[in-house]
Amino acid sequence: MSGGGTSFGIKGRISNPGTPVSVRPIILFGYTPSVSGVTFSQAVSSGSGTLSGFATLTTGQQRAQIRLIYDVALTDQQADDVAQRLNVALATAPARRTTEQNFYIAKAQDSVQRYDIENFKTLTSAQQRSQVKLFAPVNTTDAQIDAATDALKQAVETPAAIRTPAQNQTIANAQASLNNSDLSGFSSLTPAQQRETAQIFAKTPLTESEADFFASQLTSALNTPAADRDFFQNDIITTANQSVAYAANTGAVGFTLGSGTAYGAAITYDFESADKKLMGYFGPRILFASGSSKVGNFDTSTTETSIGALIGADYAISGDLIAGLNATYNFSKSGTLSVSGPGGFSGSAPISGNSSFDIGVSLGYRF
């Protein structure tokens, strides 16, 4: 048991009678390596390689990687983080906004503008109301929002072939509000509505033609010598790099690494009580671990080596049945977190863990 979770496994003891030194092999299942969200972010960022290899990819690979960094689905925790950052950015005077704040606003606006209002009928009543409130003028009353929500709901739920001119106009007005949104109504939503809004618009994926367009523009910009790039080309490269950073930082929020298997051994010095019922031991331990998981659009794979000192005691409940308690102080952890994604995307970052403390209990049979 450790800060990373609880694992279960098998521990043995191999020794020669009369010799106070033992080899204790260890196999653990459900073991979670110690990796932080910061390491995940570094691995994704390294995978972009500042986009230097993007232009050499096939069209299909380029399309897949564009979607990888632009289409980022949000968990509740990630949506809360994005909403908070967006709130701060919108509350900051335009002239004082940082590059990151401008990107968060631009990304949100892009997702909103690409959103198909026909999806309105798939939302819950509460989500529909919050979406209308997002685009309503500042002084719109609750009654007006309710009326606008009902009208739009009825319009989109009516088959396109039999919609009235008024219904078509209602849909067109709503779509126009999306296309021209400045997100000024976002801060008026409750935290729960902001979370849902961030998640809804994050689910607006790039179409194949949009992905191909971005990929072709980025390839053209990257193939142009830096000194000859125009403003638009520099902007699209900057936006792509910011999108990689966004995907990396968003995925790091609530980052949870999957568990795997660990195996290793300890060499201990053993000592017994006079009645030989209690045995204490201590010595160095080394453990090799691996783990894998899926974080957003990325697959992760981790290897970890930890070196520490093991101390413990076993008590003979009967002649053959033994219960034990042990603790390990890990003073060195190292390894690699690797991430991969569609289009051949791959990146990695080193793991350099701080010291940690594990405790364990055991029940064994002696033979």
C-alpha cells in the first residue's frame, strides 16, 4: 500500500538453513507507478517535436494528428478547469490578456462557431436553457430565455421538410448567434452550467475536410523557411503548438495512470526470537514496474524502477502459517512515461520520483 494505491501479489523467501541472509522475490499485481500529470504533459509536448516532423507524414497521419490535438473531450474535472481558465480570460481586459488566455478564448469561440445547432435536440432541458442563456443578450429576462428555449427546441425537433418559415428563422437566428458569439454570457452561467457548456462544445469534432484544411495549411507553413513566413503562417504554427500544449495540460488535469505489474527482489539480513516465532529482517530492495492506460486521445505506457530499503517482521501463527508486516522506504525512482496516439504520434518523458514510503501486510505458508 502506498500513495499510488494498493496492490496485491506474492512474496517469497529463499534461504539456506543456518544462514541469516535471504532472497525475497516479489511479484505485485495492480501496481501503479508514481507518475504525475506534469510528466504526462511533458511527454505529450515532446511528442509534437515542435511539429518538425509533421510535414513528412502521410495525409491520413496528418489528419489523425490534427484531430488528436484539436478534438479534446473533457471530463468533469477537466471541464471545470477549462471553464475557470476561460472565466479568468474573459474577465481580463483584451489588451492585458496573455497568449494563453487569448488561445483559450479563441478555441472556445472556434468550437462554438463549428457547433451544429441541430444537436440542440440531443441536450437535456437544463442544458438547452443554459445554451440559450449563453447567447442571449445581457438583459434578457428568465421568461424570455424560457420562451426562446421552447421555440428553438420545437423548431429543431420538427423534421426539416415540414418546418415553418418561422421555425427555420428561429434556427437560423440561433446558428447566427453561435457563429458570431463573443462568449460574453459565459460568466453569467452557474459553475455546473459552465462545465456542461464546456463539455458540449468540446464534443464538436473537426470534420474530415476541416482536418485536411488545417493539415494542409500547417504543412505549407512548416515547409516555408522561417524568414519567409507571413503573419498567417506564423499564426497557424503558433496555434498548432498551443493546441498541443492545451491537449497536454488538459489531459494532465485529474491524470490517473493505469496499474500494471511489478516484480523485484530484496536481499535481507534475518534475525529470530528465541522461540523462533518472530523473525525480523531488513535489506535493500529493487522493484521493476510497468503500467498502461488511456488518457483522453492518448495511450500511455510506463516503466519504473525503484530502489529502496525494506524492513519487516513475520510472526508464526502456527508451525506453517505466517503473518507479516513490512515497510519500504524508496529513495530512488526512475523510468519513462511514453504516450502514443493516432497518426503515429509518440512522445516520452523521464520519471524521476521523489522518495516514498510503502507499507504492506502478508499472509504466508512456510514449506
